[in-house]
Amino acid sequence: MASLAHTPLTIKNAIVSIDAIEYSDAITSAKLSNTFDTAVWTPVSGNVQSTVGALVWTLDLEFGQDFVANSTLTAKLIALHGTTKTIVIKPTSTATQSFTVTAVLTAPKEIGGGVGVATSSATFGVTGQPTIVYGV
């Protein structure tokens, strides 16, 4: 039996850019998620048939809130709410591994918070499918 080598992804020194502007120092997490519909037909014969629909992707960002300037990630997400931008994620800061999506930006889900560092998140709908470049 052949064995396939497996190298788990370790996220470090990641780069996240939105519309060609890097926001890596503001972001603590960038995660692509997907959903899809499943249709199941179960006739009386017992021949179950299943199909799955297209992948529908979202991009979730978690970040620190920053209101020091209108160029911060927080300010840009508020200003660009509803616009479509290209987002590139390089999980290891290398040119060989990347995830690129076209996404509709949304404003931060939260503003303010309790004592300590104020964080927030945003979920962007992805148009089409991500372009994934593997490290080979």
C-alpha cells in the first residue's frame, strides 16, 4: 500500500490583503468556509439517489478594532460596506500558497466592547469559487 506524505498547514507570518492593501497586522484570523445543498431522492424501490449543489463560500475575518485613522481595516470595512473587492490570503507568507477570492465586503459586526483590546469580526460573501494555489 502506498503512503501519501502529509504536511499540516501551520499558519504563521500570514499575509492578508484587501484590494491590494495589506492588513495582516490588524487580523487575527482569516478563514474560508463553505456550504452546499444536498438533495436526496428515496423512491419506494430503495434506490437512494443523492446530489450535491455548488459550493457557496464565505470569508470570516477576526481583527482588532482601530479608529486611529480612516485608513485602518475597521474604517475601510465601514466605508466599503457592500462593495466587491479582491482578497488574497497567504497563510505562510510565501508566494507559493495562496487563497484568492472576490468578496462583497461588510462592516464590522461589533464596534466597542469591554475592558481590554476591542476586537470584531466580519463575514464576506464570496462571488464564485476561490482560487487556491498549492505549495507545489
